[in-house]
Amino acid sequence: MIDLDYHWSLMWNVHSQNWYARTLEYYKDENGEPKKRLHSLHREIMQVFDKLMVVDHREHKNQGTLNNRKSNLRVASDEDNSKNRKSKNSNNKSGFRNVFWSTGDNRWIVALQINGKQTYFGRFKFEDLKKAGECAEKARQEIYKEFAGKS
């Protein structure tokens, strides 16, 4: 049950570039030493307190990580959570997730991470960038399934 006595606030996560609802609980340990514990609203709602488990926000649009309705939350592995992203990498030059330019091949390359390894799905001529983007979207939908995220 969510403790409404906590003072909830918004915090910016620099790593994920998202806002989250969080609170600090102040308490004393068994020796009487003052301690504090961070609580994330999405973890409280889903009752997930194991640090090895992740609560994933299905949709990132609109309220993004502030949409903490149960219907927008699911328990996931860290690997699956990292697949469900709202956009491409910040250093992406192609404009499409999972598409990069290979100077060695002089082609657009479509590649996804599968079980920690880079797996290639196609090589496309310079003028076929849109086809490469479509190939990447199709590969994400087939491989990542419900965690494919949105382009």
C-alpha cells in the first residue's frame, strides 16, 4: 500500500532522461543510526522491491514515466526494459533506431542487440535509408515483441 504520508516529488533521472515520482523515507536502523531509503512510485504501485527486478513503463509518450497507471506498468528484466525505449540514441545520424552508417561497407547497416550480441539484419545503399529504417522497425517488432518500443 502506498503511504500517503510521504512527501512525493518529481526527480529527473540524468541517465534515462526521464522524470520519476519519488520520495525519501527517513528512519533509524537497529543501532539507532539515521538512515534514508528512496521509494519510486512505480515500484510501490507494482509492489516490486527486489533491486534485481525492473518496473517498465509500456508507453513513453504523453506523461512518459509519470504515467504510473497499473495498465502502463509491467515487471520486466533489465534487458527487456532497455529494449523498450522512446527514441534512438543521441549520437544517431540516420534518424532511425538500429540503423547506422558503415564507412567500411559504404552502406546503412541494420543491427539489434540480441542476448548481448550485435546481430545484423541488412545492408542498404545510401539512397535506401528509408528501407533500412523499415527493416529495423520490422526486426524490432519480430525480435523484441512487446518490448520493441516506438520509433
